[in-house]
Amino acid sequence: MQFLSIIGVLFLAATASASDGASRGDSGIFGPPYENILRAQEALQVAYPELVTLHDYGTSYEGRRLQLLIAMKQKELPFSRTAIVMAGATHGNEYLHIEDRLPAELLRLANRESSVSKFLNAGGVLVFVPIVNPDGYERRSRFNARGVDLNRDWDVPPAGFKGFKERESAALSGALEQLRLQHGLRYAITVDYHCCAGALLTPWSYTEDDLPEPQLGHHRAIGALAHKDLGVTVGATGQVLGYTPTGTSKDYYFASYGALAFTYEGRFKTEESQMPGHLRWWEAMLDYSRENLFSETIQTAMSSLHGFNVDL
Ligand SMILES: [Zn+2]
């Protein structure tokens, strides 16, 4: 009996570390020096002065500038402006060479008839944070310079979990909250780029409990779009990865803002060739957002059901 239970424990441990390990794989995709990524963002501000603003929101432990890009048109709306957030390289070794190119690729469509221009003209807002963890990115590490996993450092109120002990995650959440208050934003969709499960993960991360409606249905709709354009598996974190981590940004965005919150897990070595699929998916998401998530009624329904949002 005792022998059997030891075998059982060993089996469980092996299963957990195998699935954990698979999801923590290095992407095998290498990008330019971080300074070049910052310079590319500055070039976008020069190219689109009426649309793009850059925000330096702090520094990493090793002193690298933390910077995000926000794209929006001047517009007065009677209710909150729907915003979509993209973040990448929270795990520095999971960079996909998608997250740093997407801002330029999407902005290229901003001044012509496209899903991007329709979204921006309707008052939509795009926030891009290509590299959340520049120290980890430069040293090709999952962790920040203090050896901490930043995707275990976000507040998750329903789990009673307090995060934001690290500079990079605390500064990003603070910057997003400041932008929300300054511009009257409602974070409707968030996408964090990671590697390498080839999947789109939905909340929750920390538990296998289902989401309530209407959020569940909206997550499934966005997931179906990702499956169509990128061929990825779609499911809750626990179902796809086989473990339930606490402290992920996805759970924070969902719990705090009622955002449809996703982790996009790219594919080892090959994801960077998928840019056309990512662009199609983003355009479909912008259309979906404009058609389904802009109205005040929907905004209220989406942010009040779960009861954890910061407005309460
Ligand atoms: Zn990751």
C-alpha cells in the first residue's frame, strides 16, 4: 500500500514536471537587441504623430527603460473607450518575433480602409508592450534579473493572491491603471505572447473553475477566431497545460478589469513565420470588439459580474 502510494506520488510529480517543462520551453526564436526594439517604437511615434504616444513607465532592475506604445485618435465618447492590450516577452526566452512587429504591421493599416482604422475611428485604443521583461529578454532567461518569474507576480483577488513584488510587473500594472484613469479606458481584450504550447489559453489560470457568462462565450468566440487564423488549440490554462499557476497577468486582467484575457502560446522555432495569421486574427478581434464590446451596456455587464474589478 505504502509502495503503491509512493509510485503514485512519483507518477504525479513526473506528469507535472513534464507538462510544466513543455510549456516553459525556450522559443528558439531570437530578436534584435532591446535598444533596437525601443528605437523601432520611437520611429512609429515619428511616423504616426497624431496617433501614437510612447510612455516610459519605469526601469528594469538592470536599468533598462520600460516602455509602452499607445495608439488612439482624439475623440470624445459618452462612455469608456474600449482598449486592447498586447504584451510580449514576460518570459524573456519566449520571445516570438511577433510581439515587436505587430505594432508596425497594424499601424500600417490605420490610415486606410481596414479593421484597424474602423476600430480606431470608433474610439478604440491599442496598447502595445512588446517586451515586458527586458533584462530576461537580453539574457535569454524566463526570469527577471532577480531570478523571479514575472508571470507569477500579478494580483489575483479571487485567489487571495498578492503580487507586484517585482519592479517590471508592478510598473506595468501601475502604468495601465494610470492610462485607464487618464483616458477613460476599459480594457476589453488582453493578449500576452508566450511560447511554446501552440495554444490560446483562457482564464482562469489558478483554478479549473469555468468562467461565468457572458465572458465564457466571448472568450470562446475570440478563441474560435484564433483557431481559424492560426490553427492553435484553445482552452483554459489547466486543461491545456495540465497545471494551474497562480499570479498570471491573464487572471489579473480578467479579475480586475473583466477583460477577455488570453495567453497566446506560440510554436517552437516556427511562430515568427505566422505573422499573416496573427494579422488576420488581430483584424478579426478588432472587428469583434467593435461589433460586440463597445456599447455601454456590454461594458457594464462585462465588468460587474465577477465582482473583483477595481471600480467596486
Ligand atoms: Zn511563458
